[in-house]
Amino acid sequence: MKKYRKFCILFLFMLSGCAVYHPLPLDRKAEEAVLKGPDTEALEIEASRIKHPLLKPVEFDLKDGLSPDEAAILAVVANPELRAVRDEKKIASAQLLQAGLLPNPQLALSYEVPTAGVTSGTVNAYSLQLDWEITALLTRGARVSSARAERAAVDLNVAWKEWQVAEAAKLHALRLLWAERKVALLREAERELKKNLALVERAVSLGEKTALDLAAARATYQKIRLDLETAREERARERLTLNRVLGFPPNTYLKIQKDVRLLSWPPPIKREKLLSGLAERRLDLLALKMSYQAQDERLRAAVLSQFPKIGIGLIRAKDTGDVITTGLAVSIELPFFDRGQAHIALEEATRKKLYDEYLARLFSARAEVAEILEKMAFVRRKIVASEEAVAALERLLVTYKEALHQGNADLLGYYRLQNELLLKRLELLRLRQTQSDLGVALEIASGVYLPMRCKTLGIVNPKGDMK
């Protein structure tokens, strides 16, 4: 019994390092937890402690409404799709652990009993052999370096996806603000036209206006009502999209902060500042560079694996003649046919692909920043021209209204001028929203976050220093 005690102790020791299965049911309870939506207070605390290469914590005060900056941070914390993305970090950590593990030693045991022939004076034979492949040490360093670089690439890819979700939330928060302003503009115009319609109806009943004037007033009023309903539909759609990006149920109503400096955002910024250090700020470029380093280490490991596999072992045996032997065993793989040439060629081609992909994406990123800046310059010039046109029409409308009261102008012309002014105001609002959209696109393309309430503009790279 005692001779089996050591074996039992060794077996229990090996079992003590085994993992234990824990169920994770995908049941109704899990679905209800997601559909219920996050806790706002807990999100505020978590958002104030956010750690991200480009995003910084903000002081949340949702009592005065949700600002675009707050929406960006809140989306990173609460978006349910990002949870699955962050699980990739655990997978990369597990792969790093696997890369550092060495192959297990192999234990071979045989037991033989003489059953035929001259068995007189013989004993039962056995052999015990312990083998281990030592060449695994040659590639371990390269495999660990590759897995470590791959984990860094996964971290950067996760941060890049968080950055995109944050920018999507900021974009829809800005669009919702512009939709609110469009609704307010159309609502004001609708109120004015409703008053004018009542005045025209009264004038027609007194015989001061014609049926043609009344028809024009009604047509203009009905058109503005239709435009107002369309604007409200757009606002509702933006609110639903924002809720989805933030991870809130569709029926959640989040108050949007009104005193946002929409007209002064994005601030002017020089092209040289955006293009300088672009490769060190764009998280997807950094992730691709780390993937290239990981692939380079995999290629090095493949080259090192050409060395023939060598295993060493200890042997203890007893033959049927009751002779006990103890010795050393060495096994060497003879690379006559497979010398790893196919594996090396595959790893080398993959490295070349990542090399070209990085350079192509860097070129595309620089071109994208330049293209957005060019579009913003055109939009700014259009905004200036549109503002001048609106101001001119406002002055003309005042003059035309005075002429109308004096009987020197017709009502149809006044309505046409009023409708033209409204269209110009809506066009100006659309241009300003386009400028905001381009500002978000510029943030994504350049890796520079432009806060809505910044006094000075600093460019932060993922390492945290200011330029």
C-alpha cells in the first residue's frame, strides 16, 4: 500500500491545478438585464474613471442635460456591443499564457509477463521511460514576444472601436441638437403663418382680401406644417439612434444640454498639426503596427522551428532475466521531407501583407484628413455666404412688409419672400450641421479629440503627452 502512496500524492497534485467548470446560462434573466438598461448613477461614477488613450474623464451633471462630450464618454461605458469587443482582451491574455507554456513531459510505462517458451527462472519485466522535447525552448521566446505584441494589438483595436462608438454618440448628440433647432425654427415659422392665415381669413370676410390670397396663405401654412412634422420625425429618429449607441432602451428620454457652443465647433486647426504624429495617434495604425511585430516574431519562431526536434528521456527497465538497467534516451527528428519550408513561406507572406497594409492605411489616413479639411474649408465659405444671404433677405422682408402695409406690394410676393427666407435659414442650419459632422469625421480620422468647451486646443497622443 505504501508503494502507491507517492503515486497517489503526485496524481492529486496534478489534479489540484485543473480548472473548474462554471456555467454561464444564456437565459431569460440575462436578456432582461440587458433590455432593462444601465443604472445612470453607476454609469456616471464609471465614466468619471474612464481610462482611454484619447478620451479623458469628464465631470457628469445630467441635471442640465447630456452634452456631446458626456454622450461620447457614456457610450464607451454603457454600449452593450463593446462588452463583446472587450472580451477579446481575455482571449489575447489566454493566448499569451498558452504561448509561454512548455510541452509536458511524457511518461511511458510497460509491464510484461512471460507466458510461453522457457519461463523457468524468469521474472516479470517492466520499463519506465520519461521523455521531454527540449527544442521547445528554442522558439519559446519568439512565441511569447509574438503573443505579447498581439495582445497589445488587441488592446489598441478595442480602444479604436471604443473611440468609434464614442464618436458615433457625439455625432448623434450633435445631430439631435441641430434637429431641435430645426424644429424650433419651423415651429416659430408655423406660428407666424398661423397668425397670418387668421388675419387673411378675417380680411377675406371683410372683403379686403381675395380668395386667391386666402388660398396662398393656406397652402403656405400647410406646407410648413408638413415640414415641421418631417423635422420632428428626424428628431425622433436621431433620439432613437442615440439611445441605441448609448446602450439605453428605446423609450428612454435623455435631456440634451442646450447651451452647447455649436456655432464655434469645431475650432480652426492647422493641417500640419493634424498630420504631424498621425501614425502615433491613430489607434488602428498602432494596432496594425503591433500586429506586424507579432507576425514578425511568428516568422522568427517558424525559422527557429527548422531545428530538428530533439527529445531526451530517462529509462529504467527490468528484463525477464531480472536484470535492471538505467539509461538515457535521445530522439531526433530527421528533416528529410518537411523542413518547415511551407510554414515559413506562409508566415513570410503574411508579414509582407501586414507591411503593405500598414503603409496603405497610413497613406489613406493622411489623405482622409486632408480631404476632410478641404471640405470644411468649402463649408465655412458657404456658411459665410449663406449668412450674408439670410441677412439680406431679412432686411428685404422688413422693407417688403412695410410696403405691404402701405398697399404697395402684394401678399403673394410677401409669402414667396417669407418662404425663401425660411429656406435660406434651413440651408444655413444644414450647412452648420454638415460642419459638425465633418468635425466628428476629422476627430476619427486624425485621432484628435476636440472638446466642445475647450479654450485651447491640445493634441494628445495615445501615450498621454501634449503636442
